[in-house]
Amino acid sequence: MISKLPLFVLLFYTACFSQNYVLDSIPEDVRRLIDFEANKLENVENAPTFQKFFKKLDNIYEGKQEKLHIFHIGGSHIQADFYSNKLRTYFHNMNDSSMGQRGFVFPYHLAHTNNPLSYRVSANRDLWTGYRCSVTKDSITWGMSGITAAFRESMDTIYIKANHKNETKKPYQFDALKIFYNTWKDDYRLRFLDSALVLKDTIDQKHFYKKYFFNRQVDSIAIEIQVKDSTKLNPEFLLMGLELENPHLKGIEYTTLGVNGASFPWLNRSIYLERQLSMYHPDLFIISIGTNDAYKKAEDFDPEKFRFYYKSFIQMIQRINPDCAILLTVPNDDYYRRRYPNKNTAIQQEIIGELAQEYNMAVWDLYKIMGGLGSSHKWYKKHLMIRDRIHFTQLGYSIKGDLLMEALVKAWAQSTRRDENKLLNHFKHLNE
């Protein structure tokens, strides 16, 4: 089980965050490692839901006011939000009409794990305890984030910054905030330090959140959390996520749900995953789960169990939103315990391809694009992956983001009959 990113990796990313948000991150000396012909959305021509998605995307590209929502779920690659944030930044910098609200985020810092760099949520984290659905010993209530930060002390202050080390041309702002927590308990009082900011609030007991409406747009806030009754035994506040809303803003919203070590069986422990996901109707849902499912000896990997869990997850998304375009992604090549090329990924590749055919969905086959079995060692030698040959370096994630963006743009051009090179060049010159 790949439970977390090593500390030295996090330090590396923090020190080397600088990225160039244009579609040009693939150096000439590593291009021979990549199968560019394989870098496409396979079976997208047989996935009718993508036509609607690309039409909306095309409207926004033309400057029209329209909302488009992308969900991207996965494990440590998505929790870190390096390559997914590069995609988000591409879309939000596309033009003056493309930047949507920041939307749902999780305060990973309070759960004692790595937080994406593009936003910041801080408090006295010594007073908080983190629980992940991917950790066997952890047991608590989880929602769609698959991770919960628990507070059981008397008082603390939570500071939320929508902009930290993001590279969007405009800063994120919000005029409403959803706080997802255990609304079935009323042990704590939440008070905004700017007492004049809140116009009103409402509570949703079905989806477990309280929503605050503000009288102006802000990019940061501070909230005091305090126990109501100091004599109460075992008070508990279970923070399951935050949503930074700007409901009147059109454009593209890109939501990531990532948990270090996440696999399909572990996500099943999030009993309120489907209930909270049902609040949203995304136009595209990207599934990047599978690395942790296959990270085991060949004799311990059960292909049919993997197929069952994957099908169940697809069916859940379709129950919520049958018109949503779904992109299945094949995990990257990796090494088991740094020594053994992981042959299980090739089996996953076959299963995911079959599911795409069965459900008329598209596939992005990163395993094939990288070069198949053993290719992660070659990427490691070129400093595109770290020593575990599972996670990527900053440059590796940048390349991964560019490859997925290029595959999306090619399929978009094909669907709308646009000039592919013109679209690609648009994203290659976003910083001009």
C-alpha cells in the first residue's frame, strides 16, 4: 500500500514549485521515452457524452458565458494536485471567460498530511487528528473527500486562503462558504473573526454542511471554533471539506478528490461518498484510481475483484449523473518495492480498456504512453520519477499534465472540427 509521499519528496516539491504554465514542458532529451501516438483519448469517438462536454468547452473558448465542471478523483498523485492543478491552471487561464470558482477543497494540513500548494488552510494542527479511508487502523465518518480532520479540544482558529502558490492570472475569490462536517452533532460554535462579513447561513442535514453567505467577495477568512459546553463529555467536530463558492461566476471549475493510498476498496469505506457527490452534476469525471489496487505481488492481485470495484464506481457516477462524460485513466508504470516491475498494471490496462468498450467511455492510457512494463525505471533515470518509481518529480508531473492536456485538446478539436494545431498553440502561448 502506497500510504504517503516520502518527506524528502514533499520538500523537493516545495523547493522546486516553479512551473511554466504553457504547453511546452517536455524537453527534447526525454521525448524518446514517450509514445506520442498513444497519447490520445481512446474510444472517445464512441463516447457520446463527450460531445456535450466538448461543446461546452468550445463555447467557453469562444468567450461565451457558460459553466463547466470537471471532477478528478485518485490517490496520492491527485492529493498532491501537481499535474491536476496544471490542468486547472490551463483552463482558468484560457481566456477572460474561463475561470470558474475554486470550489471544493480539503484542509489536508489539519489532517497531518500533504496539502496542495495552490491554497492554504491552517490552524494549530497539534489540536487536530487526521483520518484517511486508506489507513486500516483509521475508523471515522468520511464523506466524498475520503479524509477527515477531527477536532476535540476547546478552541482554535482556522485560517483559509484561496490563493497560495497558484499561477492563475486572476486570484480566486468567494462570497459563500460551505463547511462539511458532522452536522448531526452540535458541540461547537463557529464564529467568523470578521463579524460583519456573514449575511446569513443555512444548514443541510442530508449532505452534512453549513453554508455561509457573505456580503462581499473575499480571498481569505478566519473562523474561530469553540466548544459550546466545556463540561460536555467527548465533544467532536469532524471536518470533511470546504467549498469556496462564487455561485454567480461562470467558467470552468476543476475539483480534485485525492487521498494518499486510496484504492477502490478503501474508498468504499467513505459511506457518504455517493450522497455528497450527488450534490454535483459534473460535465466530466476523470477516474485515476488503480495504482494502489495493483501495488502487490502478482499472486495477491485479483483482476476480477478489481473489475468489480471499477464497474461499481462507474455505475455510481452514472446513477448520480447519467449524462456525465467519464474518462478512465490507466495507472502509470511502477515498481513493486522499488525492485520488481509491476506486471499487474498491464492486467489493469486490459480491464480498463474492456470497461471503456462496455460503457462507451474514453481511456487515457498513461501506461502505454510511458512505454509499458519497466518504463518507470527509464523515467527515473531521466529524473522524471523519484526513487520509488511510483511518484513523479516536479518535471515528471508537469509532463504528465501536458500529455493529458494535449490528449484532451486533440479530442476536443476532433469533436468540434477545430484546427488541432491552433488549439494546441493557444495553450502554448498562454503567458504572452
